[in-house]
Amino acid sequence: MPTIQVQDIQLHYEVRGDGPPVVFLHGLGAGWRMWEPQIEAFSSKYRMIMPDMRGHGESSKHFPDNKFSARVMADDLKALLDRMGLQKVHLVGLSYGSVTAQLFAAKYPQYVDKLVLSNGYSEIPTKVAGWVLKLSNAIFKMLSYNTIINQMLKIYGKDEYTKKVLRDSFTFDKDMLIFAKNSEFPEHTSELKNITAATLVLGGEKKVMGVDEKKGSQTLFDHIPDAVLALFKDAFDPLSTMKKDQFNEMLLDFLAGTDFKEYDGVTVYRKER
């Protein structure tokens, strides 16, 4: 599929299906293939646009001033939509892709119809998470690439499906992984008030390696004006594979404006009017 010039790079993207456009932004280190578990469910109703974001997959690896940046990726997305002639899209971001989606929706709110943020954050949720991040950065420098990937996947235990999807979709080499992980952690909670789109925030309640994903999701819910929050018990990043069926159904219902079904282990919170 196409590779297109946006800003100062070549950006690769894949398209599946036909209908209203939905842009899917993958997590850190992955690529468009991270969304393969969603293609069957969405492509019959929507035009799925799945870019390899800057630094990932078949897209260019260059970053201005040699700084890995979700803000640059948000501007890349704006340039991509302009090149494609799209003035309004639904936007789905997962993990680091949700960071890019937040920054895009806050800076270019006129482009976003509905917004979905899964396993996202707008700041370091806890001091422990910051310590874990610094420690993992130091350890990764000493390990082989294959050892790093195997260690990262161990947290999924017996969930072989999630491990396979992540392994198949991972596009970073070791140098790019360390470059990205050593970048400045996103801190933009104060900008969330600028998001005007109806927003679905999805998060896991299970803490992994000291990271409180629930707190990150709660922060997004609290600061985005028109937001709904769904928390999944015993799950974490990425919900798109760990809870694939519920994830797909909830997104489809949200985009269609349909009431959510009830799921065991999923609690939905709405703002008081």
C-alpha cells in the first residue's frame, strides 16, 4: 500500500474497507499490523487507515533535532489527512498511539469526529512507573534484541494470542527502541481540555510492573470534557488483543452511537451532568 510524502518524511500506511474513515494509531515499537485483530470487525463498515507512524515500520526513521516526539507524529497525521483530502475522521489510538491521538485531537479538534483512547496516559501515572521506566532503559542497553522482546512479552503469561500479535507487529530494532524509551515522557494533561470530540477512554485495572494504568485512564477521563471511561478487570495494554472481542464491540457501538452491552469485568463510568 501507499507511501506518501508528509512534512519531511515518507509515511507508509495501509487501508482496508470502505465507509466513514477511521484512523488507527499503533503502540510504541509496533506498526500497522498491530491492528490486524480489528480488520475483520471494522473493514465491513469503515475505511480503516492504519499508518506506520514516524520511526516505525516502513515509514522514515528521521526525527527533527534527533528527538523522538509524539507531537511531531501528531503533525505528521495532520499532513497525511490533508494529503488524503480528509477533513473529518474517527481516531483510535492505543498506548503510545493514544498519546499521539490526544495531542492531535487537542491541537486539531476540527479534524476529529469521535475519539477512542485505549491504554493511554498524559503524564507519568506514579513515581514507581517513572522508576521502572528508568531501570528498564538501563537494563535494555545491556541485553540482546531477542532477549529484550522475550522479556517484554513475559508479562502476558499464557496469553499466547497477544504475544503472537505483538511479536508479529513489532518493527523497532534495538537502537530505535532505546532511542524512543530514552525520550522525554509525555506531559500534556493541561492540554486535554482542548479536545472537543466525544471520547471513549479504555483502560485496564491490573497493575503491571508498578504501572497503574487505571490512574492514567482516570486522568484522561477527568480532563477531557466529553468523555466516557471503561475499565477492564484483570487486563492491561493492549486491550485490542487481551480483550479483543469486547474491545471491538465497544468501539463499534461507540462509533455508531449505540448503547454499550454489559460485559463481565468491564465497568463503564460517565460524567455527571
